[in-house]
Amino acid sequence: MPLPFSHWTPDSLRRAIQAAGVALWSWNVEKDTFVMDEQGFAMWAVDETTELVFEDLSARIHPADRDRVRAAFTATRGIEGAYEIDFRIMIGDDIRWISARGLGNDSGLHQGHMYGIFLDVTGRKQAEEGHELLAGEMSHRVKNLLAIASGLTQIASRSSTTAAEMAKDLTSRLTSLGRAHDLVRPLPGHHGTAALLGDLLSILLSPYEDMGAFSGRIRVAVPRMGVGEGAATTLALVIHELATNSVKYGALSADEGTLDVSGSLDG
């Protein structure tokens, strides 16, 4: 059964509040003054004083949230039951997310004061922003993938005469994209690391290496330079298209034909 409130001593309540990272506050509605505990002053990074007014705290609130918070605190006097207001405060160059929670309605005033808590929810907000960013990135990638797949299907349909030939061509193109993606995909802790152009070309052209009377029929000689994840997809499509044309109509259409891929840097 739940323990009565009288079971909790002031010391046990203080320990529980400190452990939860909760800051206590009271608002003198008539005088518009605030009183906070030690954690409250530390959370807001303001000097401890007995003459704290709302405008002292308002100066810390993010400009984009300030008017909304002022209006929300005023509105709490007419709210029945619990309320919660999330907003940002600025401590130097750092931004913290604070959640103000309490019980509204003037009928609940105790000797002219409203009581509540401040809770630092920065970690939760950052996680939510991270999830939203990830969801947006995933949506962007899926749309790009569908657009690429649609484009490849159109290309394969124009260059094929049978369904089997089209399936083979499309599978080959998608496989090339997969190889390129595997090479340039950032590893954990290595975001932005580029793959070498020569390595990427070698992987993309490897399926054509053994299509003839002897191996070593494709030679790659390009400058040592990096290729990012975004450019790799486009490059893979171009290389596959050119290599396919070489197999059908160019040097690789002959058993002993060779293909030289070279490049240079200008400027």
C-alpha cells in the first residue's frame, strides 16, 4: 500500500529531490517574485537572492521562447490541474531545455503563492532532435533510392529486348551501386571519410575484369583523391553505363580488348 506523505521526513524529501535533479520554486503572484532552492539557482545560473523577479529569469530565456513562456505562466492561473511548459534558456553559449511543471488555477494558491518544479530536460530534447534528424535523413535517402531505382529501371528497359535481359541489366546496375555504397559508407566515428577514387573504380569495374580471354584487361590510373558518399552514387551510375557500353560496342566486346581508365587534375 502507498505510504502516507507524513512518512517522508524533510531530509528524505530533500535527498529524493536532489537525486532526481529537480529544482523547487514558488511564485508570489501578487508581487511577481520567485523563490527557488539551491538547485534552481544553479540550473538557471543566476546569483542566489531573495529578491528574484520573473524578469530576472526571463532574461535567460531564449528570445524565440520568451513571449510564449510569459504568456504560458500567466495562463497557468486559469488552468485546472497540472501543467507543463518546456522552453530553452541560454547560459553563455550553451542552451538548456527546462521543463516548468506545477498545478494551476488561483483557487489552488497557498498564501498567495503558486508552487512547482524546474526540470532540466536537455538530454531528452537532444535525443528527440536526433531522432527527428535521423528520420528526416532516412526519408531523404529512401526518396533518393526510389528515384535512382526508377531511373535505372527506365534505362534498363530502353537498352533491353527481353524481360530476362532487363532483369539481368537492372540487377547488375543495382549491384554496382551497392558496391560503391559499401566502399564509401562511413564507419562509426569516421563520418566524412572519403574513399579513394582508384579503389572505387577498381571495385565498380571488377565484374568486367574476367569477361574475355585473359584477365588484367582493365587498367585504372587516376590521381590519388577522395570520393564522398554523395558523389559515389553518381559516379557508380556513370561508370556502369560506360562499362556496359564498352562490353556491348567497345573494347570489352572483343575477347582480347583492353580498357584504360585514366584521369588528371587541372588547376
